[in-house]
Amino acid sequence: MTGNIGIRKLTAVLSFITILAAVFSPVHVSAAALPARGNLTIVAEYDRAALPGINMEIFLIATADYNGKLEYTATAQFADALKNVKYDPNGMLASENAEVAEKLKAYVSAKSLGGKTAETDGSGTAVFGNLEAGVYLVVQKPSATPTEGNNSRYVAQSFIIPVPYPEESGELNYMISAHPKIEPKKGMLTLRKVVSGSPEAPDSGFWFTVKFVYPAEHDREGVMLGGTKIEEELSLYLRAGGTAVFTNIPLGTRFEITEVNLPEGFTFGGITDGGKGVINAANPAKEITATNIYEPPPTTNPTTNPTTTPTTPPTTEPVTRWPTTQPTQPTSPPTRWTTRWIWLSSVATPQRVATSAAFS
């Protein structure tokens, strides 16, 4: 027989946990005592692929008695945490189950409590046997030394579950297989654009090529940039001071960022870690800064004043101011004679004296 989402008593749990009763015959209980002990098998899968190497931990939070129906009593270890808390899995909503489980997980961490642990094997299963009847908290146990293994790359949702598991018929199944919801752990990558150098740098845009290499095929379409889903490669445009934030990156994803086609006047100043890296459990939030340096080209002003006096006068001025031929002096006296009267003081009577003169 199989317990499934259709069971009224565990409708909530089964919306995110698949519960399967084992092939063994269920136990019919008519007395108050619950003599049998049960087994709980956790099956870790994602996208139908088994996930070995995931550490699971369980805690008995309440013991069970049967008086015509299952009744639970909080254990001493969890009595304070369960005060005024509805922890009976029967009839809980999925959101209620998850909320209680997360609160109890935080309580366990704060109190440094320890439970029973088991790691999923090659088939993705971890078996907890010889369990006392009651309600169990199931959580993923964090790895003390995160690696690239599945335990650091995937997260299993915490839940609470009863052992034994009540069937609709009233019979109790002590062999239970639970498939919790498992998702790849997520990281983020931030790319910042910085421009240094001259404060007069123009408001230019810069192009980048961003590539992702996912750890598994089923993670290929996981990354988000804003509201856009990224597959494996994209071209990205950023202005100075701009930021691009990639989220929902599965751990184990490798990235490579390259800046291309720098605008005129800009030189490459460097990029963090060469623009390459991996989003992993040790560093799930990575920041990359790409820097450029702006150096404006030298300015050239037109010459306004000539450095030498032109040897040729401007064409608007006359080259010759005067006639090209000048009048010449005569080379021989004129042919006309004139007579001047000159009074000589030594001569008592006037005489006629002939003189010649050239008119000038």
C-alpha cells in the first residue's frame, strides 16, 4: 500500500514530501501500546537523479500513544520549543508543516542539539532504523567543511513526519520512505563597473561577455539577471558606476567575464580575479569589479596670429604706388636763348651783356 497526497490526515505534508509505505503489511493496532518500531528512509533526488553524499539528521520531538487514534506528547528536549505550537502532522497545511520545521531547526541550532545522522548512499537513500513511535523533525545536517560535493550544492527542505504513518484504513505503517523537496543551493554574482582617471570622462557604455558553466545539465537555466533567465552566455552593457546582479546561481557554477570593445579614450585597468571564478559553498556571494582608465586626448587650438611677417603684401594692396617711369633731366641745354639785364656797378653806362641760362 502507498500513503500519498490523497491521505486526508497528512494532506499538508505530502504537498512537498512524498510518503511511501513499504511493501510490508501494515500493522493493525487496537491497543494503547505501540510495540513495534519503525524505519524511516530518506530518498534524496533532484530532477530524477539520485543525490549521494547528503547528510540528514532526525530528532524525536514527540512520543506517540494510540487510543483509537495517535496522540503525541512533546519530549522533554523540545517541550519549550513546542509550547503553543501545533506539531501534530495530521491535518496540517503544507505551509504550517514547513513553518514549524524551520522554527525547530533554528531551535536545534541555537541549543546545539544532536540527533541521529545518516548520509545518502550511491542510490541517494539514507535509512534510519529501529525508531521509537512518535513525530520526527528531519533536517539536512550542514557540512563542517563545505566542498563541491552534493551536501554543499543542494538543500533539502526540513519537515516533520510521524512514525508510524497512519493509513486511511486506520492501519499503521512502520516502514516509511520520504522524498523531501530538494533544490540546488543558490549563490549570487555582482559585477560592478568603475571608471577612474580624468573626471571629464564621457558617459560611455561598456560591453561585457558573461559565460556560465553549470555543475549539472538540469541547472543550465537557473541563473537570473533581474527578471531575465540566463542560460549559458550573454552580452551585457553597463555604464560607469553601473551594477549587474546575477542571482539564483547553483553552487558549483563557474563563470567567466570578459570586457570587449573599449570606447575611444579608455584603457583597461583590471578586473577582479581576471574575471573568472566559481560560486561555491565557501564563497556563495562573489563580487567582481571591472575598472577602466580614461585619458582625454590632447587638445589642439588653431593658430590665430602669424608667427612671421608675410614677405608678399596682401593682394588687396597695390604693389606699385607710383608710375613706373619718372621724368628725366635734359642732357643738353635748350635751344632757346634769353637776355637778362645785369647792372654792373663799375660801369657808368649800361651795357648789353649776353648770358645764357637753362630753365630748370
